[in-house]
Amino acid sequence: MTESAGLPLYRWQEIAQDITEQIRTGRLPVGARLPGERLLCEEYSAALGTVRRAVRELKEQGLIGVVPAKGTYVLRKPQDNE
């Protein structure tokens, strides 16, 4: 586990932070389609439940959204304080 501000992070938090940073830097621009969950599992060497938790967190933050039968897309960039 890595640490942020002295607190340990769970793996799903690391994944969510990495994807957030990719959105912030434009590597994943608004409107971009995220890889599928299985590909994210491979990319992060993480279990499906872990990736789903990270994706759920990003959806709750309003950064990404799911279009049924189409995929998951970046909706907006994070604010500076996110």
C-alpha cells in the first residue's frame, strides 16, 4: 500500500487516483472511452472487484459515466482540490 498524507491507501484508491491523474493531465481527455474492466484488471494487476470499486468511486465523483452497451467515458476533469 502506498501512503497519501500519512494514511495508507487501498489498492482501489491507488487505481482511482491514477485514473484521476490521467484525466487531469489530459492523457484521458473528456469524452475518452476508458478501457474495459477486464483490461484495467490486467493493466493494474488487480482483481475485478478492486477495479469495480475504483470505477464506482470515479462515477460517484462525477468524473466518469457509463453508457449502457457502449462503455465508460470521461465526463469532466477533476477540480484542483479533488
